[in-house]
Amino acid sequence: MAENKTKATDNSVDEYIAAIEDETRRKDCTILIKLMSRATKQPAVMWGSSIVGFGSYHYRYESGREGDSCLLGFSSRKGDISLYGLKAAPNHEQLLSSLGKTKSGKGCLYIRKLSDVDIKVLEILIKEAVAAKK
């Protein structure tokens, strides 16, 4: 079975954040680090070269594929910030409907900037996603 490409690394989270050119995006990512660290009670760790992850869990699919991933994470992409793991919250659909301006992919949530969303709803979503994965 193929090994996961995205694993926890020793790369510097601080260097990753510092390399984000847009000041608003850099500040938003710093806030996300605080929110996700508080919810997971875990420090930020780079997963691969571009995902800031928190904690870890082991998964196993019915197909037999298994591996480890971060409980929650995010990545500053070209147009948006990708948030990973939030759809694990049991009532994520309801929370997403009141979160604000977002886009949704199969496994992640995209936001342009934190000012587009209700930060209190985001905090609830983060906490519930962590609780569901533990």
C-alpha cells in the first residue's frame, strides 16, 4: 500500500507564516494557529511543506487504506485559506450555513479572509471537529 505523502515534518511553522506576503493573510493564519492550538491543546506542526497541522489521529478506511493525519489544519493557498478537518463536526452543515462567506470542497473549507466569517461560529466548528475525532 502507498505511503502518505503528507506527514508531520520538522519544518518551521514560523518561517512558513513569515513567508506569507499578504499582511492580512499572515495575521489571519496567526489567529488560526491560536484557535486551533487552543482547541486541540497541541502545538502547530508543519505537515508536508504547506499545511499547518495540530495533533494527529490514525484513520482506517473500509478499503484497508490507513494512515495518520493532523486532527485539524490549514494552508495559505493562492486565493484562499484551506481549512482541513472541520467537516468532522457532527453538525458541520448547520454551522457552515451560519459561518459566513466560504466555499466548500470534498474535505475542506475555503475562506478568503477571517473577516468574511463569524469567528465565534468558527471556534465552535473547530472545537466540535476536534471532539468528534478524539
